[in-house]
Amino acid sequence: MEDSKSDKFSILLPTYNEKENLPIIVWLISKYMDECGYDFEIIIIDDGSPDGTLEVAQQLEKIYGKDKIVLRPREKKLGLGTAYVHGINHASGNFVIIMDADLSHHPKFIPEFIRKQQEKDFDIVSGTRYLGSGGVYGWDLKRKVISRGANLLTQILLRPGVSDLTGSFRLYKKDVLRKLVDSCISKGYVFQMEMIVRARQHGYSIGEVPISFVDRVYGESKLGGNEIVHFASGLLYLFATT
């Protein structure tokens, strides 16, 4: 197995109204990656945030340097799937890590993802809230029930072979991620779910790492009634086509 020190990790951060969270998440990523000696870059894909997120990102670029902070903004919100395509096209690493910029995904787990990938040369390593020490913090009972219910429903209908199909904190081999993105048609919340379903169809290997998911500190949650409706319709589509 090759030493991961020879690898490079491109971390994609799609952002929309994350000016308070962005400096913190960038600092945490840099801290844990530097401590482990990993080569990395952070690709920030801002979709026209009206709150000044891009201006904050430009300041971070000056602080950390253009080799670590790669700015690839877009004029407006165009969907999570297209944000990943945009990010992949500018990624210089052979591995890509996708995560949320709102501090719900703690960068301390990234080294664990990398170690897990090395164990069996996994194509994908996915964070899970539903195994071992994994869990959710900061949610009220209603959101926990919705999350658990959604995950249970996906397990019954899709049998994905992973414990957390709706999570969005993952490490991919870059060529694998590119192929999966090209094979998906979903957008938004359902996109992450379809990625794992397609990965199983293609026979890619998937490892899991327990993570703690924490509700956002700053800003408003993007989960609402429309997202739940889109999730349900997307799940039915995947059930009908897989």
C-alpha cells in the first residue's frame, strides 16, 4: 500500500451564506491536516452568497496562500451536484473530500477517513452517524426522528450496504467521484444518497467511519419542508430505477 504522505487531498467546500463559519472550518482543516503532514488544498465553491462569504474567502486566500485556498466561485446557486463537478475540475489531488462548511462536520475526522481508506484501499470512505461512537448533537427530537426515519426508509427500500446513506461527509478517489457524479441525475439533498447507490451498482468498495454530526453554530438550517418533499420524491425515484 502506498504511503498516504505521497497523496494529495482536495477538500471541496460548497458555500452559501457561510461567512461566520468559513474562517473556523478552514482553520480546523488546516490544523488537522498540517498536524498529520498531509498535502491538501481547500477548494471553496461559493454560489453567489449575498452575505459576503466570497469576500471572507478572499481574505482567507491571502492568509493561507493560493496553494491552500483555491477560490472557484459561481454567480448563483446551481445545485450540489454541479458544485462538485466544478470543484473536481479544479482539484489537483488524487483524493477528494466533500464536507459541509457549516461546522456540522468536524475536520478532526479527516485523518480517520484517510487511515480507513488505507486499510483496504477503499474507493470511498463515508462518515456515519449510526455506527459505534457516531451520533447527532444539537438537534431537537423532531429532527432526530426525521433523520432516523429517513435513514431507515432508505435501508428498507434501497439496501445500500452502508449504515448512513443520507450523510454528506466522505472521501473519494477522484476518478471514482468523477464517474459517480456523471452517473447521477439528482440534485440537492438526494444527490448524496444517489452517489452511494450508484457506487454499489458500479461495484466500488466503501468503508465507514463513525462521526459526530453537530448542528450548525451560525446561520440558518437549510433543511425545510421543500427538502423533505424532494428527499421523498428522490427516494421513490431511486427505488424505481435501482
